[in-house]
Amino acid sequence: MAKQTTIEEALIYVMIMTSASDRAMSDAELARIGRLTRFLPVFEDFDDEKLIEVSRDCTTLINGPEGLDILLEVIKDTLPERLYDTAYALAVEIAAADQVLRAEELRVLQLLRDRLGLDRLITTAIERAAIARFRKA
């Protein structure tokens, strides 16, 4: 029987998927994932020691047949609807971490937004908030 994905794992999958979308997981993105899992209340029950294992599981899913589609479905099936905007906010946070939004990252954000059925006004607000947080003086 397959292991049931937890909410925390699904949210980490979102971040790993976004980071890996351009085939180059930057140090800034990896550091941000680690900080977010230690800081955010949604991860308070997550054991930090499992982060590498969860990252490997995500990579295995992505690299499998129809990997991105399956990963998006696992994320949608695992998360309660009330956390869909949280998942999108985490994806945006990782995409913005290195201060360069690549076409691949934008595409993953679009796929995630569409799969979760998020309202465009909500996702635009999340995106604008990330731009404001990462803006340099």
C-alpha cells in the first residue's frame, strides 16, 4: 500500500516543484524552503529531519511518467481547500526567492493556479505581495 502524503509534505512538494521547474534549484530557493518549513505555523508538526526525504520523494514523482500532472493531482488531493491559497503563496515565495522569475516557474504557477481552481484576483494579490517583499531599495 502506498504511503499517504501529509499536508506538510504536499506543501513541500509545491515548493520543490516550483524550485525544480527551471531545472536549477538555486541555493536561495533551497534555503528559503528550509526557513519556511521551520518558521510557518502550517509546518509546526513537521519534523525538519524529513525535509531531504520528502524532497527526494517529490523528485521521484516529478521524474516519473506524467510526473508533473501526477504531482499536481497529489497536491490537490492531499490539501484541504482552505490551504490552496497557502500552497500558491509558497510557490510564489520560492519562485521569487532568487529575484528572477523564469518562464518555467511562471508556467508551474499557472498550472498550480488552474489545478487548484484559484481565483485570479487572489493569485494576483499573492504575487504582488511577493514582489513587494523581495523588492530592493
